[in-house]
Amino acid sequence: MGQRLLVIEDEPTLARLLSYNLIQEGFEVDTEDHGSAGFEKASRESYDLILLDLMLPGMNGLDILSRLRHQGLTTPIIILTAKNGEAEVVQGLKSGADDYITKPFGVSELLARVTAVLRRTSGGDEGVLSDQKDGSKIQLGELEIYPEKYEVILGGQSISLRPKEFEVLLYLSRKPGVVLTRDDLMNAVWGFDYIGGQRTVDVHVSSLRKKLELDPDSVHIDSIRGVGYKLVVNKKRSASHLL
């Protein structure tokens, strides 16, 4: 039995095209053309991946995405957006989308993105952090990271991070004080075959920064213009160490 995909798209021609090409690749595909119906189906049934248009009747794609993530749904979601929809892309990534594709797009690009996201989220991509399930605890000043549990504590308080935010922080924490390029982060967290832009990295780092503002004097992320990012730990408060 092939992997199950849900396509939530209200433009009939595009929905048929998506469904046909995905079925040809061996996927099982369900389609919905209304936002509310798509949300209900995504909430009720089990899928390996969801393709979600942002402009939908009944309930828009961003609302669907936010509500699904709020419910705890971890199914990978690729959002479909218009060519001039950069603001929507940023909001979608912040809300928990795994990737995006801009209309109009070719079938080969669509299939490449679907395959890449499924490989990453199923643990089959060697480019993604491979040791995040070891039992170690990483401590950097007041920051405690538990890779096995996807748990972060800062200054004694738990911080809720989305999976990709956690993986970005985990990668930065393994090289504190070292400048890591956007390409470094993209390859480590999203995989070498990720075909999205570096904007994805910037959005996740920006969101992560806001969550670390709980104790900015202990740890924060610096931007190195034109290069990338580094995790900075205030060593006057406590030394960093790996347990």
C-alpha cells in the first residue's frame, strides 16, 4: 500500500493534475476543495503528507495549518502559495509548515519536494541530524537541551519549540560561539536535497530567537551579516558543558 496524501485545493484543474501525477508515482491521494472539509478530513484521518493551498473557501490554509498544529498533528504539510505570497510563506513556516511551493510550478518540482519532505520526516535522510535521539543532555549556561525528548529548558522554565526550531537550536548548541552558515543549517536540519530557499532558515531562527528572549542574558543567537548565525552563551553566569 502506498503512502497516503491529502490535497486541499479548490482549483479543479490543479487539483486533478496534482492527484493524477501523485497517483502515477504510487501515492494514494484524497482531495478536498473546501477549507472546512479539508480541515475535518486532515483531523479525522491519517495521512503521510498534506498539500495545502492557502487561498480556500470556508477556512483559509493558514487557519487550517495553525489549528492542525495546535491540535498536535505532526503530519508534514507543504503549503501552496501564489508567486507574490512571500508574507504568507513566512507566516506558514512560522505556523509549522514543512515546506512551500510557489504557483505556478512544474510537476517535477512538486514531486521532488514531496519526496524530499517524506524522506526527511520519515527519518530516511542522512543529511538530517542523525544523533538527536542519543540519551545525552546538552547544557549551555542556563539552557538545557534533551535531544531524546525534544525538550528545552531555559532558566528553569520549559520552552515549547516546533520540531525544526528544536533541530536548529540543537545544531547551533553543538558548536556554541561558532558561526554556522545558512547552508550549514539547511543541510543539517532540512537535508542536502532540500530545494527551498534560505528564507526558511531565517524564519526558523527568528522564531527561535523570540522564544529564547525568556533569558537573553544567558543565551542568544547572533546574526553575522551575509554569513549566518552563532549561538552565544554568557559564560560569566555559568560555563557550558556536555553531560
